[in-house]
Amino acid sequence: MPISLTRFVPCVLIGLMLAGCDTLYMGAMEKMGYAKRDILSSRVKAARDAQEEAKQEIQSALDQFGKVVNFSGGDLEATYKKLSGELETSEERAETVRKRISDVESVADALFKEWKEELDQYSNKDLRRKSEAKYAQTKTRYGEMLAAMKKAEQRIDPVLRPMRDQVLYLKHNLNARALSSLKGELIKVDAQVDQLVKDMNRSIAEADKFIQGLEKDEG
């Protein structure tokens, strides 16, 4: 087998295994009385909470970055190490956000596929029309929420990347001249974090609205 295929095939198999595991999970949950709608609501809440945690951690990392750049006395090494730790935690939170959004997409795709297929099972045209309208409405709301989530998630790495570079630079240049040279970078990163926070707040609000819509539909 060509080398390119030996690398590609395991990746495909892992992807299929993960997809299969999620399908089995959803099937098991449904047998326990939890519909895909319930699982979707739970995963949207988890994604919302992950974004809130990532937002707070990134703001904390920015605050620590500012303390390092504007260092005025004390233990510089300890201050730098705290920044490095904050950044590492921020990157872990970012990865959790990506995973939670992927989980949301997985169950949503299964839910909408099943819902669409079941529309053909109606013999009552009026009931089908109502279900079809609810399907379209829910899918539109979901699309708006997912777009907001992905927009916020895509802003995370452009914020963390420059901080990652600065932390790496400071690792080998922990002196007053190096700190002074990073003040301009602090201003740029601060503006990026501000925009990220705004996007995350919008995403969190969209998630809350979508969850409320699902709960209202159930009521």
C-alpha cells in the first residue's frame, strides 16, 4: 500500500469509529427515553458553557500578559510562568470549544436527517404541513446559532497565536528591553480579545435563544 494511503486510511477508520460511537450513544440514549432533541439541547448547553469558560480564561491570559509587559517589580520569572500557564489553559479551553461544537453538529445532523425522512410517513397532510414548518423553523434557528458559534470559535486561534509567539519569545528574552518591545503587541491582542469576547457573547446568546426555542416547542 502506498505511504500516503497508509497514513490516510487509519484517519478515515478513526473518523468512522468515532461517528459510529456517537450513533451508538444516541441510540442507547433514545432507548433510555432521551430523544435526539434532548441530546441536542444538552450539547448546545455544553458548547455554550465551554465558550463562557474559554472567554474567561482568555481574558485572564490577556490580563496576565499585560502584567508581564508592564512589569514594574517583583519576581519576573514567576509572573512569566503564570502567563505561560494561563495560555496553556486557554488553549485547552479552545480545544474543548471545538469538541463541543463538533458534538452539537453530530447530533443535529442526525436529528434533522431523521426528522426529514419521517415527514414522508405522515398520512395526514395537515399534520405533515405543521411538522414541516416546525422542521424548517428549527433548522433555521440552528443554522443561525451554529454560524455564531463557529464565527466565535474561528477568532480564538488568531488571538492565542500572537500570545503564544510572545510567550515563546519571552522564554529566551526575559528582560526590560524585550518587555518594552511587546507593548505594541499588547494593544493589538487587547483589541482582538475585545472582538472575540463580543462574538462569544453573541454566540452564547444565540445558544440560549435556541435552547429556549427547543424547550418552548416541547411545552
